Amino acid sequence: MRESSTYAADVLNAVKGLIEAAGVWAAGRRADGQEPISIGIVVTTGSVIFGIIGDDKRLEYTILRDCVKISAKIGNHTKVKNVRTLASTEVIECAKERDYEMVQ
């Protein structure tokens, strides 16, 4: 697989779409008298090791590497800062290099 030169901007655009879709879903749930959903998304970059094991009835998986640990730490700050998305500095800088417009 060839790495995209616009991956950072691409993923941030995808995150915008996910946040918008989650907002529509939450509004629909609220209108139906259900508990609305709330999501937080973290974007980092790096290589990972992914493993999955199981059978037809149950699967277990895990993802390992430093970027996963960093994502978890950044993810905690979505709650602390009361925001829905956060991205690592590396992702933001890479996206800006591709003329991505950041929304505050």
C-alpha cells in the first residue's frame, strides 16, 4: 500500500464527517426520547501492531505501539477540555502543510 501525502488532512476531514453524523444520530435519539450518544475522537500517527484471535463465537483483538499509548493519553483530554476531537501536533502540522484549514 502506498502512503498518501495528504493522509493527515484526509483523516481530519473524515473526523469532521463522523462528528457531524454523530450529531445527527444524537439528535434523532434525543427526539425519540433516548439517551443521546457522545463520542470523542483522537487522531495520531505512527505504526502499530494489530492482533486478532478467536473463533466463530468470540474474537479478541489488541493494538500495540507508542502511538496507541499517546492516543489514549490525548483521549483523556477530550473529557478534561470538554471537546469532541483532538489531534497530535504532528498530524495538525502535516495537515496544515497540505493547506488544511483548522477549526478551533
